[in-house]
Amino acid sequence: MTRRVYYWPILIVGVLLIAAPFAISLPSKASAGQAMLDNFHPIMQPASVKETVSLYNNTFVELKPVATGGIVAAGEIQGLVEGLAQGLHQTPAQVEQFLGAKYPAFAQLLSAFPQLVPVFKNVGPGLAHFKPLVTTMQNNVTNYAQVDSLPNFRLFTWFFEIPGVLIVIFALLDWVSLLDGATRGRRHQVPRLALSSGADAK
């Protein structure tokens, strides 16, 4: 009787271990988690994160004043051309043609400034947006390394399935042995009853 009481909870635990991973979509989620770890692996290496932080602080942050100045400069280009035209006794079109012939790169930069104003305006917000990302990467290099050192996430489903299957198998074997023992008990009981009845008849 005692074994029967413990049999059902053990069997239920085994079935739950088998079914739970699929109920919560663990195989697909674990596979996605492993793919994410693999994709971030080169990015989250200490040397890579150090380079990312350096580029952010020493390059992109340093370009912010250039972007701020570029917004102001874009509004001064027309006045610059007109001032040069007046000083050179030329028309603005002649000045632009002169600059294009003598200083093509500078002339191209001047002509691109108005189109670059929306980009310049996004530099400050962009730096503010990416600052938490860079800081988070820098602060989680060790945490990422610890998680990445775990066994492949795709194996996690089997950490539930294998114990669950073994528990179910052992529970069923125990149940079979319990039934077999009960059957043998009945077989032995019948002759005893028969002998007892014969003795009473005498």
C-alpha cells in the first residue's frame, strides 16, 4: 500500500519533466539563446569591447563639436560666398565656379553642408542613445564570459528529458513489480485457503 502511495507522485514528476520543456517552448528558446550568445561572442570579447569604448569616447564624442559647428556653418555659407564675391569683384556664381576649379574638395564640402544639417542634428541624440549600450557592454564583459562558459543552451532540454524519462521508466518498472508481487501473493493464497478448507472438513 505504501509503495502505491509514492508511485503516482513519482510518475507525475517524471511526466512533468518530460512535458514542461515543450510546454514552455524550451527547445526553440534555448536554441535562440545559444544563437544570440554565438552572435555576440566576437563583440563581447574584452579587446573588442575596449575598442568600442575607445572609439565612442575618443572619436564619436569628439566629433560632437564639429557637428554643432557644422549646423552653424551651414547657415553662413551663402554669406561667405557673397562676401568673397564682393571682395573679388565677381558674382557668387563665379566664386562658386572658381572654388570648384581650384579647391574641389572644399567646394564639395560647402555644397554638402546644407544636406548634412539633419545628420549633424542627430549626432548629440545619437551619442546619448548609444551611451547606455556602450556602458552596458563595458560593465558586462565578465557576466557575458560566465554565461558563455555554460554548456550549449540547446542541451538544456535534455537536462529535463533524460531524468524525466528515467523516472517514468523506473516508476513503471516498480509498478510492474508491484503488480507481479500482488499476483504471486494471490496464487500462494489460493492453495492455503484450499488446505484450510480441507482441514476444517475433517
